[in-house]
Amino acid sequence: MAGKKKKDLPVFVKEESGSVDDDMKELGVELSKTLPTYDVPIELVTKNDFNPNEMDDDTFNRLVKEIEETGMVSAIQVVPSPGGKFTIIGGEHRWQALQTLGWQKIPCNILTDERFMDVDLQELLTVRLNVIHGKLNPDKFIKLYEKKVEKYGEDQLQALFGFTSSDAWKKITQGVEKAVKESGIGGDGLLAALKDKTKKVKSVDGLGKILNNLFRQYGSDLKHSFMIFTYGGKQHLYVMLSPLALQGLEVLMAKCRDESRDMNDLIVPMLERLAGEDKSKGDVEG
């Protein structure tokens, strides 16, 4: 018996008329009147001479490959200029990428409102479109990274995410480098070595190995015998224990194994009691 046919998703725009499909109208979807998109012959589009945004070769090549694989998912912004031309306000590198790929036309949002004819606004808008954007959340990113790396592998995932040498991983490791600096461990020489090593790893496992080695080598230099790093969406606590403290911890670990208990069940009440004693002491002294 044939399975039930899945209902086709609604078509957004009817090709023959350029109007919104009835299913979309029911949802309140309309063709934009404020920012329509046009396919403009690419030779009619020119760059401006005041765009300060630059892109290195690695990033530009990644952009070309991305458009080649997925197409243009957003239009560039242009304003009309003399001679039937259009000047780019936002999207110069995508325009260059399409030229590299041999595209004949480019999707454009043509800004025709009178205020966009002001050159000062054009210059300011060019900068704004380059610098006003969101930033990568390290914890959310690393969770997504760990989820995908098992499927694709590290090297392939770098390309799929669109990483370049100066991109996302640097942002992920900045928090770790900051924690090392604040801990005072190893001094400036160690921090420089850490930065060099983090450039060569692209996974949480790799980062974890670096931190473990770091702690084994320099843990005795810690100001308060501990460090806390945040990566992979979690806080990681490194503690340099004295022989006596380590012996006590081993007793607790054996107790957990023998009684099938969680270490937190034993440690948290002790920490809460200690914190309560310190608070009471502070209240009395106050």
C-alpha cells in the first residue's frame, strides 16, 4: 500500500506573475515594497571608492566557494548613479566573487529613497553594513562544533563552517587565554606559548590536552592552587592538591565507587557548610 503523499510546501512566488502564492497570502506574506530585489546586469554595477572593508585571500576564496556551492542567499545594496550605473553600498566582495564565478547578473536591493542620494550617508552606511553584526557565542558554537565534528571530521568541518585562519577558533580560545593570564601561571612567556599552540588545534579535545599539559607543567605556580576555564559550554576546574588533600580526595572517590554515589553528593554539602560558616563569620565581624 502506498504511503500517504506528503503535502507540497507552498511556493512563495509564482514565476509567471511574480505575485505571492495564495498560501503565502494567507500567512500575511507580501512582496516587499520598501526593499525589492532586482537582478541587475553585473557590468552595470560598480564599487565605490570609499569602502574601508578588506578581505584576505583565504576569506575571499572561501566566499567564492560558498556562493558556488549554495548560491547568493542575500542581495547586495546599491544606489543609482549617473550613466545608468549602480554604485555598491554593501556587498562589494560578493560582487567580486560573482565576477570570479562568471555570473551575468547579480541580485541587488536598489536604494532609491532620496536620502540615499546623500554621499555622506552612503559613506556612513558602507561602514555600518560592515561593522554592525552579531558576534559568535563561544559556548553555543562549541556545542554545535562537537555535535557536527563526529559526522564530518575536523578538517572537513572547518571548511563547512567557513573557517579561515583568523576566524572563529581564535574567538573560542580567547576566554582560555584570558583565564591563564588572570591566573598568573607561567608569566608572559607561557601565555605567548599558549597562543601559539591554540592556533594549531581546532577541537575541544585538542584544547583540553593543551590545558592538561599546561597544568601539569606549571600548576605549582598558581596563585591560589586552582584555575577555571570555560570552553565547550562548561566550566572546567583545575586544582593543584597537596599530598594530604589528594589522599582525602582518594578516600572520597573510593567511597563513591563502593556506594555507587556521585561525587557531588559528597562534596556539595561540605562546600555549602564551609560557605555558610564563612558567611556567619563575616556577619559577626560586621
